Amino acid sequence: MKQSYDIVIVGSGIGGLSTLLYLSETSIYKEGKLSICLLVKGALNQTNTSWAQGGIAAVKALGDNFEKHINDTLVAGAFTNDKKIVEKVVNSSPDLIEDLIKWGVQFDKKNNGEFDLAKEGGHSDARIWHKEDQTGKDIQLSLINKINDLANVTIYEFTTLINAKKTTKNTFIIQLFDNKNFFVNNLICSKLVLATGGIGGLFEKSTNQQNATGDGIYIANKLGATIENLSFIQFHPTGLYQEGNVSFLLSEALRGSGAQLKNEKEEVFMYKYDERLDLAPRDIVSRAITSEINLQKLPHIYLDATKIDPIIIDTHFPNIKKECFDRLGINIQKELIPVVPVQHYSCGGVKVNEYGETAVSGLFAIGEVAATGLHGANRLASNSLLEAIAFAKFSIQALTNNLNPHLLLDTDIETNTLLKVEKSEIQKIISSTAGIVKSNEGLNKAMYQLLEIKSKAIECAEFSLSNYEANCLLETAILLIQDAINQKENKGVYFNVDLI
Ligand SMILES: Cc1cc2nc3c(=O)[nH]c(=O)nc-3n(C[C@H](O)[C@H](O)[C@H](O)COP(=O)(O)OP(=O)(O)OC[C@H]3O[C@@H](n4cnc5c(N)ncnc54)[C@H](O)[C@@H]3O)c2cc1C
């Protein structure tokens, strides 16, 4: 196994793979002078990116313009976004779509050959580029096809980043765990890119992959990077009401096509909460649903998609139709769908500058793991795939600058001591205290319980992936609750009854 690389990228979602593809377009790579390693905890396609449904936002339609997309992003983020970053990302969006098309992504077109752009909650115009209701799957597969052609790139699947240390020579020693053959290995690199995705594993119900356990937050925090706004968790208003940790998502695009939220009497209710009705930003819709759930006797409300033209359902939402039938036997063209808000997206994360670099020089965070300033206190729908590819592109010059030509693995890195903790215990604490509606008492109780778990846990006798993930969750949970306690006002997705 080669032990030194110029750049190590951790994660194979849109963040990791587009960073790799942009690197492959640089002259230093083309001259054969750049060695890159891609590490992935699971299979290449086991990502949240694969599950993205609605699409990716970018201005294109006549009548739409950058100012409108910028304003929609700022309104959703409760004007706490970094306006310069919002402008930079939105202004780049048409070029980023061109890059995806160049890499093989096939966005849906209308019969007249024009791209079929959809409208989602919080967007003032139709600007969502999509592929049916499985946009992420097409993006993921296209990027995987493209990276498979690359030379000078080593790819390790089923290999988890478990520790990292910065050396005095401005390099990183990183430690990996081979999840299939159960051995630990070390590498050295000049630049380390964390593209490790979200933190859905912290919650009992999430739309995320089960492997979204906050590993990047854990490693970045250990290395001394700044972690910001971790309590800004977006709940998706319409997760399918079903058993298990992972809740199937019913894309906002369904409501964009006319589906309506209804209570147990089959009455619409969004008019009581916001003039934008069912297409108000997600935080408002999620809180409205929570309020309706508290008023009625059912643990869920309904989404009524029966009025949508059957041709639209079959052409735009074939997968949602199939999944609702396979999972709950529901025919969405004839029956109401039971839905609840579920954890969906982490708006905060590892703080980065406009080039994706953290406070630790040489350490980058790209994609959902990062806090770039784009989302502020709430993410506008379909802005996260955009953010990931945007920062992948913005990072390339800084990533390829000042590479250390003498990479020698001459110091060791200790293996983490893992505590024996249960994922389900952490999920229960976080779900009951750091959900859509928080309180000071709940947050203080959560912090007490998490610190008690940490102080009383015994050490694990041996290293395992699930123990490692549980430790990442515990540390991330503590950071999240601390951030929630530090918030001084309600904004965007953050809502604490004691701050009203
Ligand atoms: C159901 C669903 C629908 C969504 N729909 C949309 C949408 O329509 N539009 C939109 O913009 N956004 C959407 N999102 C959000 C968006 O998909 C994600 O924010 C985005 O895909 C994140 O990309 P990423 O590259 O940051 O992470 P991911 O795609 O989640 O990839 C993370 C990668 O990191 C790897 N990894 C993690 N930890 C380690 C470790 N320790 N060692 C090695 N590898 C590691 C994982 O194995 C994985 O390869 C949706 C999310 C979900 C869950």
C-alpha cells in the first residue's frame, strides 16, 4: 500500500467526487505530478448524494435572475448567511451545471428540448435542475463513471478515516481502518479534504444514510478546526411515516406540483401559518406540522398528492410512487400519504473560508460537513448539492498550492481509545431535546446526560466501525448541544421556546 499522497479526499458524495474531478482538470495533474487518494467508508455510491431527489438549484429560466436566487437564499437563511458567499455561489451556478452536464449528468428536458426546471419551497422561480425524482442517483453514477477513468488516483472503498494529526512539517498523518479485513493503516498527505457528509445518525429518524455519523466533525474538531452552528438542523417536513431509523423522503417538488398538507379531517391547514402555504420554507412548514400533530390525535399528518395529474406523477415522481407502494402499500394517486417532519440536513459544520479551507491550514471541508456561510440559519431547498460542487471548484487552487515535495511517513499516530457507548442512547437524547422545538431545560438535561455517558463509559476492548461511529456521534452530540445552548435568539431552523 502506497503511504504518501499529495491530497487525500475522504468521501465519495458530490463533495468528494467533484473535488477529485476538478483536480483532474488541473495542469499539475495532467503533467502526472499530483497523487490523490480517495477514501470511502462504504461503497462508492453509499452516500446521501445518491438519495437526493428534488435536484440542484441554478438560474437559467427566462424571467429568473441571480438577484432573485440570492434573495431567496437570504430569506430562507433568515439573513444570517454570508452575503458575499451567497453571491459567489449563485453567480457560479450556471457554470457548475455545465460542468455536471460535461461529466455526464442528464437533466430532464421538456418535449421542446428545453431543460425542465422545477420550483421548490422558498424559490421564487423554477430553477431546480432534476432527473425525475432521483437526481442524486444520476449525479452519483455519472461522477463515479468519470472518476473510474482517472490515472494516478488510488481509491479505497470500505475504508474509514479514524484519526488524523498535523505534523510540524505542515503535513497530515492519517489513520485508516479497513472495514472488511479489519486492519489499521497509516498514510501521510500534504492536504486533507473532509467530504464526509452530514450528521443524520444523531437522530432516531432521519432521511440520511445510516453511515452519516459526523466523522468529519469529529476529526476536524480534534485537529483544532472551528465547528459552527451545529444546532442549525433542518427537518424535512415530509418524511414518510414508517418504522426504522431511515425515513423515505417525499420531495418538496411534490408540493411544487400541487400536493397539499392535510390534517386528520382531510382539511388543509398551512393558511393558518404562512401566506406561502405549502411552499413556505422548510422550518416554517415543519413547525406548522408539529403544531398540527399536537392538536390532533394522530402521530402524523397527511400529504395529498391525489390531485396531481397522473402523467406528472408517472414522469416526475415514479420512484416516490413506487416507494410509497412498496413500503406502505399506498397508491399515492388515490390515497393520502402519512408524513412527519424528520431530520434532514446539517446547515452548520466545520467552518471554512471562501476556498473551502478550515482554520487548520491544509485541512479542507467540502459539502454538507462544511459551514460555508451559504445557508445561514436555514438551507434553501436544492442549494446543498450546489454548495458542494461550488466549493469543490473554489478549493482547487488552494489545494494544489504549496504541496510538500518530501512526504515521508516517519512519525506514528496513536489509535483512538474508544468508549463503549450505544448509538441508540445518544439518538434518544438528541431526538428528544434538539428537535424542531427546543427548551433550555431540555438542552441542559441533554448536556448533563451526554457528559455522564462520556464519564461513565468503559473503554472498548477492540476497535470496530460501529464503536468508532458511536464515539463520533457522542462527540458531535456534545458539540451540537453546546452550540444550541450558546444560541441567543430564534432564527431560521433554530427554535427554543425560552427565547421567544
Ligand atoms: C433523502 C435526501 C434527499 C435530498 N435531496 C436533495 C436535493 O434534492 N437537493 C439538494 O441540494 N440536496 C438534497 N439533499 C442533501 C444532499 O443530498 C446532501 O447535502 C449532499 O449530497 C451531501 O453531499 P456530500 O458529498 O457532502 O456527502 P455525502 O453524499 O453524504 O457523502 C459522504 C461520504 O463520506 C463518506 N464518509 C463519511 N465518513 C467517513 C469516514 N470516516 N471515512 C471515510 N469515508 C467517510 C461516506 O461513506 C460518503 O462516501 C438530500 C439529502 C437526502 C438524505
